[in-house]
Amino acid sequence: MTGNRLGQVAAPAAAGLGAGAVGAAAPFVLLGAQLLVSSGVAVRPLNGAGAHGPVAGRRSEGPALRRTGDI
């Protein structure tokens, strides 16, 4: 909760300092760049598996998950 409140105070202050030093468009350009980076990270597969299955050399399931029929 403390980090949340600190961010609520620090983010506008930092944007104001950036706007004063570089220009009024600088915070918007920075936020746009951060949005592009975060959307690229969000679209990337988490486990390396793409549309064609798992990464070459990796098994998709471990021996403990494989069904053997011996229950």
C-alpha cells in the first residue's frame, strides 16, 4: 500500500519535472513508448511455445504427467 501511494505522488511529480525540462510532449512520448514495450511483452508467449508447438528440444509433458495406463 505504501508503494501504491508513493507512486501516486511520485509519478505526476516526475511527469511535471520532465515536462518542465524537456517540453510538454515528453511525458506523452515516454508513456507511448512504455505502452508499446508492454504490449510487445504481453503478446509474446510465456513458455516459448508458439503456434507450432513447444520449442524444439523440449518435451511438452514430463514423465510424471504422462499416462501409462497403470493405475
